[in-house]
Amino acid sequence: MSSVGYRQLWAADPSGWRAAGVAWSGLTGPVDRRAGELRAAGGRLRDAWSGVAAVAAGSRLVALQGELTSVAPALIEADQVLAELAGRLTVAKARLAAAVAQAEAAGLVVDRSGLVHVDPVRQRSTERDGVAVAGVTAALRDALDEAGVADRLAADRLDELARAASTGWASPPPPGRPALDASPALVHAWWSGLTPAQRRWLIGHEPALVGRWNGVPATDRDQANRLHLGVWREELLAERRDLLSRVPPLPLTSLRLRGVVGRLAGLDALAARLAAGGEPRAYLLGLDPAGEGRVVMALGDPDRADRVLTYVPGMTAGLDDAPGELGRAARVLDRCAALAPDDRSAAVLWLDYDAPDSLTEAASAGQARDAGPALHRFQEGLRATHEGPPARQTVLGHSYGSLVVGVAAREHGLDADALVFVGSPGVGAAHASELGVPPGEVWASSASGDVIRAARSADELGRRALLGAAPLAAVLGWPDRTGHELWFGHDPSAPGFGGRVFDGGRGGHTGYWDPGNPALDGMARVVLGR
């Protein structure tokens, strides 16, 4: 029997728990500043004082600095726990509301204690009413059980944090660890064998390693990457200072400077999303500011979701426009919530590859092939760290990202239950059966106004290029051998490919996520498996 009562759940306000979590996480800033002040004080002390007492005082300052630093992962963990509690309570409340609506539709009444009765206004009850009462009662129990499980999980994790406050936040792990490129299953088994204090030590002392380790749970990677955000920002600021110091600035320097400014703006926007909390909570699973910049960020905890979408964007995607790409993943997730409010879904922006910067680069499959192993390991990691029954995992590629997904699936295998291709120039395969997912789980969509469609016909390409209507298609042209060929193979939205097609609307190459586009519902329904 659930420990959460009907009235408790009905009155519960998940936003309050979410706000409390953000407040705890927000303390990492002051803690970091205090640790920095102690570090500076220790430096001044060493310069001005010597002797046994000075050594003792210096050691004490270093110890205090270490204690402060070790608290930061626990503060982020408290935010994660409370955000997860808020999310599960939101789902439970949606199920509760659906059960009450079911009762009203059947002419039943749910009293303040959660008991279900036939509406006394009605003159008589029937055998059908008994069945309806049983159905509504079961639905109410499911909602209360969901809330009860969420409450117990949060209480257990917070109890562990409270105990750690007195026994020690962190302790060094035993020697020996898997390599960074070890199988996610091996990494997860090793990580699970550590104590919470040992995991916190690694998060605090080696955040750059833990933050990109496939097989480490999303919550732990998120803690590590949030702790490392300041370092990444300083790297970009140092690069900007270096470029600004060059006099006179050369054209190439100016171009690089614009790139650094763009990446810095993207990083700051992502950091603001992380700090703001919001629903669903964001989890930073990887970031690299070098080059064009890479980022992996989840909306919702993929380790506890019933359905997980991995979205791979296409050409020109980088850290500078990662916030916009994250917004596309969020819109699919919003449609999932609208279509199935009592389901727990998560969406991941996977931009952990060097996307083509130009049409010339996009005409080659080289960068897609280079990305394949990384996407393969990431999907394996999602499966290895997931808690409870396996989630339905969907991988969605847009434009050149669809080639990344297709090549990874065909050449390395993807731990996915469904693949989705939108605005695709081809996926590096001649038929859906080459992609290794269950029959009927390869999906595609091509909008009527998408310039990619022009890549089917050389004659049409030439005509559109002369008119200036399809510059992308002019580069991606391919001899029309079958009437359904694109630059990178058979059109996945064509009948002969063997996939299933959903409506892409009438927009252009980036219009699949526009409000009101039927493609949004199409993508969400694939994620939900409906």
C-alpha cells in the first residue's frame, strides 16, 4: 500500500520541491568562491610567514579548502534528488487527475479520502458500475503507488546525504579503473561497486574524466560537468583575450574570434539553463569547447525515463547554436508530454561529433563515419546505466545528422528500438533492413518544401540552382538512377526503402519543429511507441 495518501498527492506542489533543489545547487557558487578565498589566503600566508606554526596553519587552510570543495557534488546531488521527486510527482498527479476524470465520465464520485462510489444522485447502480469502480480504484492506486515510490527513493537518497555530512562527503577510491573507452557495461559495473563517498571523490577531483565516461550514470556525469563549467568558460575567455591581443588583427584571426565569441555565448546560454532549473531538469552529460564545440545534454534523467530520445543535429551544428538545437529536442519532449502526460520521457541533444561547417564538407560522409563509434558507445551507455525495465530508446537524425545515425547503425550497431530520419540527404544504406532495428521501427519524414528533396533529380537541381532556390540541393546532387536516390543513398522516405513515413508538413529544411507542424506529433509518437 502506498505511503502517500489521496489528499496528500492532490495537494502536493512539485514546483516547491523543484525550487528547493535549485536553491541547494545554487550554493555551489558561494562554496567555490570561499574555497578560492582560502586558496588565496594560503598563498599570502606562505609568502609572509614561515616556521612550524605557519606550516600547521597552511595545512589547516588546505584541509578546509578541500572540505569545502567536497561539498559541491552533494549540493548538486540534492538538486537532482528533488528535481527527480518533482518530476515523478508531476507524473503521479497527472495519473491521479486522469483517474478522477475517468470516474466522472462513468458517473462515479471520488471522495476526499480517495474512495470511489456510485454518484448518489443516480437512482440505481448496475453491474457495469462495479466494474467501473474497480477500474478507477486501480488507477488511483497506481498513481498513489507512483508517488509513494518517488517519496521513498528521494528519502533514501537524502538520508544517505545526511549521513555523509557526519561521516565524510568523499574518500579516495581503490587503485585501478577502466579505460575511458572501455565498454559502458564494464564501466558501470566498476562504478556501481564504489561507495557513494568514493564516487563523490572522483566527481570532485576528476570531473573532466567522469563527465564523459559512458557507463557512469547521468546524475554523476551531470555533477562532474557542472563542476567543470567554470574551467571551460575560462578556457574560452583566455582564447578570446589571446585573439584580441593580436595587432593588427588578421582576417583569419577575426574569423576565429567570431567563433570563440559564439561558443562563449552558447556556453553561457546552456549554463543559464542549467542554473535556472525548470521542467524538465537539464543534465549536462558532456561538453568540449574546442574547435566548433561539442555538447551532450539531456532534458529529464534518461536513466529513470520510460522513453529516451537521442537527437543528432546536422550541418553547422556546434556549441554556438547548441541552445537552439536543445530547443528542438525540448519541443519533441513537450509533444510527448501532451500526448502521454502520465509517461516519463527524456530527450538528449547529442552533438558529440564534428559537424560539417560548409556544403562542401557536407558532401562527404567522412565526418559521419568518424562519429559512428562515439554514438554507438553513447547509446550502449544509456542502456547500461538505465534503472528498472529497459526504456524505449529512439535515435533521431536531422539532415547530415541522419547520415551520422544511419552510418553508426549500419557499421557499428545502435542500441535503439527505433530510428527516425527527418530532412535526410540519405542515410548510407539502401534499405531499412541494413540498420539493425526491429522491423517497422525505421521512420522518415520529408517536408514538401525541403530543399533536400531536390537532390533526387539532376535536371531539377540544375534548374533550381540557376534560380537560386536550392543552394543546398545543388551541392548534394546525385544522378537519378531510380527516382529515389539522394547523395548518400536511397531516400529513407521513399517506398522502396522499407521504412515508415509520417507527414513532414509543408515547411522547409528546418521547419519540422515549427509549431503546428504534424512532424512534431510524428516524432513524438515514435518516441512513445504509439
